[in-house]
Amino acid sequence: MAFTNYSDLKTTIANYLARSDLTSVIPDFIRLAEDRLRRDLRIRQMLKVATATTTTGDSTVSIPSDFLAMKDLHLNTNPVRTLTFQNTANFFERNNIDATSKGYPRNYTLLGSEFKFAPVPDSAYTLEMVYYYKPDYLSDSNTSNLFLANCPDLLLYGALSEAEPYLMNDERLATWAAMYDRGLASLRASDEDAEYPASPMRITLSTR
């Protein structure tokens, strides 16, 4: 059957499992599949734009609660200044992290639930971030989300795979796992094809 909402997804999973004793744990299978997709998937539909403002003399800004991974971070200045990500080792080794050394931020790293910038902001700058976000979990009150709308097959096969502790040596598990992996690879390839042009870029030389 086709499924476009949470209730239909649960029914479809129950039909695939053909086990009447697993109905109460199917929502857990779905939640685990969503957690798996949060780790595995980065597609353009998961991108969100948000802004934040730095505080003069404070090198940190809180990470959005639904943050998964950063794609772009820049300052809304004139001209726009793109910030460079550095891992924590390079960040502290290469930047003079000194509250007395201030300026517009050029580099950043992630520390726990915060972004940390260097140099320390000398003013209130507007940050614009483009990041991959965590879609809200499906539930009886939230009957659809980004995953269900864009990759229902991955949700289905991911949830079926999470039933392994109950199904043990069920031969169908290998099939569901393979179909999840195949769907994931296909979706990633499709997303990459959509992001980059199929035809090569051409450089046109102008004359004066």
C-alpha cells in the first residue's frame, strides 16, 4: 500500500512484519529509523537558513537546537565574509584566543552546544548560517515530516531493519538492509546530480 502519513506507515510496517505481537513497538522502530536517517542523510531538502547575532566581547553563540551539520556560515557585512571551519586542535593552535584581541570573526569551531569564533567579535555581527537540520519526529500529532515526504522507502526499510532483535534469523532482514543501503545511495546520487550542473561550465572571454 502507499503511505503518506504516520498511521499508514505503521500499518505498512505491520503488514511487512506479519507479526501481530509487534504492533506496540512499531513506533520505536520508526523512531530508531529516523535517528538513523539523521546520521546517514544530508540532502538539500534538509537545509535551513537561520540567523544569529554575536555579542561584543563574547566568542560564542549557541548552536540551533535542530542543528546537524553546517554547510555555510558567513557574516552579513559589506562585503559578505565567509567564516572558515577549523577542528578544535587547529582552532586553538592557529588562533590567538585572547579576549583582548578582537575583530570581525574569521574562523569558527564547534564546542558542545556552541560555536566558538576567532577573533573575538568586536561588535554585534549578524551571522547567517545554512545548515542541515533534524526533522521533527513522526507521531500521532505530527503525521508527516521531511523524511516521510522525501524518502518514505528509507523510513520503511530502516524501521523494518530495526525489528531485528525481535525477528532474529529472519531471512527478510538482509533484503531490507540491502534495500535501505541501495535507496540511500540512490538518493545521495540524485541529490548530487541536482546540485551540480550536468553540462560543463564554459568560460567566455570578453573583448574590449
